[in-house]
Amino acid sequence: MTLSIQELEQQAAACSRRGDLPAVERICREILRTDGKHLSSLRFLADIALQAGDFPEAELQLRSLVGESPGDLRALSQLAQAMYRQGKRRQALEIYLALWRANPRERMIYLTIGCLYLELGETDRAAQVFSLGESRDGELLRLWQRTDTSPAVAAMSRTAWETLRRHHTDLHLAAVDAMQEPSHTGRIRAAVWPLLDAREVSYDHPLHRPQVFSIQHARSPAFFEPSEFPWAQQLEARYPAIRAEILAGLDVARDGRPYLGDGHRLEGEQWQPLVNTMNWASVHLYSRGVANRQVLTRFPATLAALKQVPLATQNGNPGEVFISVLAPHTTIPEHYGVSSAVLTVHLPIVVPPGCGLQVHDATRTPAEGKLLIFDDTWQHSAWNDSDQQRVVLIFELWHPDLTEREQEAIARSFEAREQWLRRRQVG
């Protein structure tokens, strides 16, 4: 007497409860002879094949399962594992890419795909995937440092971390070496990217810690006097026109953005009042060398005045120029700036009583129209204890210790990094 599929399913369930897996396997194969699309039988045979290390058999069953249920992400993942364990890395990669497209929010897929690219000899693409994974989850490349991470995940996380560090170091060195001027660029070649550099990172003072790009200078005090810069007096003389233009053209509600978004790296509860809020807002004229053309046209006098300043550049444009608006009774906690290749300049536009700026061990009280020039890679903070907004024009200029060739080498390094970041892709 031939049993129905329903009866065979009942037998398989009873055998499974008794732990008689060989009997379950036999029944599943019998079911498939009648119904080759029986999903639970395909899934069971795939599972036991994987457990037994019979990866060709697992592939056979999983291909049938995926063919009948293409949205079964677990089966797709198992199929990729079966392919990988047979040495079919390229085919496994294609399946993992399909899994990524189905769920790009899954952070572990970035480690898996990146490590596969490494095994296939595609180091640059691996670095791209690891970098995109870190952009998705800032902890991904630090999982290996946690004691609660499984050994397998820790190994992949550390591989990603080391790969990305080596890549960014090589990218920097290649950009500088391409100038073929070692006598002029040696100091820049020795500069490091502290967050992702394969070389040792050291600081000249525990409170002098550039976060992204670090170059040693013979002299870099907390504050520089405006009298040290030949353009400063002329810029201050143009303050009335700059102030009038900014107050007339500034529209924070329309053009402003929180200075700190989700991608910030600052840690601690003290930053929460500033993250994704307009308590510390900015209206950028230039950001990372990209012009904000919707805003630029409203500030021609300001831009004309800045043409006399040796602004730090990126992609041929000023790197950072923005109007900072600090809400009443708001403090920017102590933190460190991005790059010791530049100095930060404040031109206070509206400064009510109760505002201050501390850089390392020096404190200054801002005055409207009077420049404050400082090295923001020293620990620094600012505050507005008044009942009114504080408005400041902020821009960056090259550190005066840098030669023009050194400035160009730094710009090339930053541009190489930006270009690489823009072309990142998973598959």
C-alpha cells in the first residue's frame, strides 16, 4: 500500500521525536520521489548533508530548495556555505552578493563578502566592502576587541580592520609618492591617519590629538595671534560688510543642518543634546571641498574677503567654510579637531555676553569682528551661556609651518581618499 505524503510526513515527525534521523532521511527521500518540490524534505536533507560535511549533496538539495523558494534567505546562506566549502569561492560570492542585495542592513554580510574578496585576491574591493560595512555599523571593525565576540566573527573583524588600515596607509603613501619630490614631501609621507593607519600613531602631548590626519610641527600653540598673519588686519577691516551680508542672507531654518549627525564619532552622553539637533547648527558654504551653490550666491562679499586668505583646499576649492550657530545656553564639550595640517579661524559675527572658547589651557572671550585663530587638534570646547544665538563665520587655513609643496601633497592625499570613498561598492 502506498502511503500519502501526509502520512509520510506524520511518520517522519514521529521518527524525529524518537531521534531516529536515518529513518527521517529515508522517509524524506521517499516523499521527494513523489513530490520533488517538498520544501521541508529538501530542507531536512540539506541540513543533514551540511552536518555530515557532504557539501555536494547539500548543494544539490539547496539548489532545489532555492529554486522552489527563492526568498528563503536561510537556504541561500546555506547554499553559499556549501559552495564555499567545495572551493567554489566565486559562486559563493555571487550568492552572498544576492543576500546583501536582499538585506543590506545585515552587518555580518560585509565581513563575509569582504573576506571572500580577499581570498579571491581582490584586496581593493575587499577594503571597499569593509569600509562600507563600517559606515553601516561603526562597531563592525572593532568586534574583535570585544570578549563576547565569537572566535570566527572576531577573526573576520580583525582581518577587516587590518586590511582597511593597510589600504588607507598605502593610499596615502601612493598619493604623496606620485609627486616624485621626496626632498619636499618627506614630512607629509610620514604623517599618519590615526583612525586607520597601519603605522604607529604617537602624539607630542596627551591633549594634542588630531583625529583624522596628524603631522608634527615644530611649533603649534593653542592660539595664534592674528598679527602673525599679513591678511588678518584687512579681513577684520571688512567685518562690517561681512556681518551685514551674513545677517541679511542667513536662513538657518532653510539652509542649516545639525553640525553633528548620526555619523559622528564623539562618545559620551554629553554630546546627546547636540546630535541631530539645531542646538549646534551650521550653514556650509563649502564642505570637504564641495560648494553649496544654493547658499554661495547670497554671500559674495564674504567670499571675496576670503580670497586673500590662504584657505586650506580640497579638490581645488576651499575645504571648510561655514556659518556656525550655537543656541542659547549650549556648550560644545571638550573634543579634538580633524587635522593638524590646518588651523581653524573664527570670525565672530554675533557674540552675546557669556560666550567663550577654551583651547588646551588658554581661554578667550570672543569679540565681534576680532579673529580667533587656533589649532583645534588641541582639546577644546566652546559655550554660549547667554539668552541669544552665537553666530560665527568659521574657515580653515593651512598651518603656517607647511610649504606650498607640502600643502599640495596633503591635498592630494585627501583627494585620493575622497575619490576612493566615492567609488566604493559591494558588488
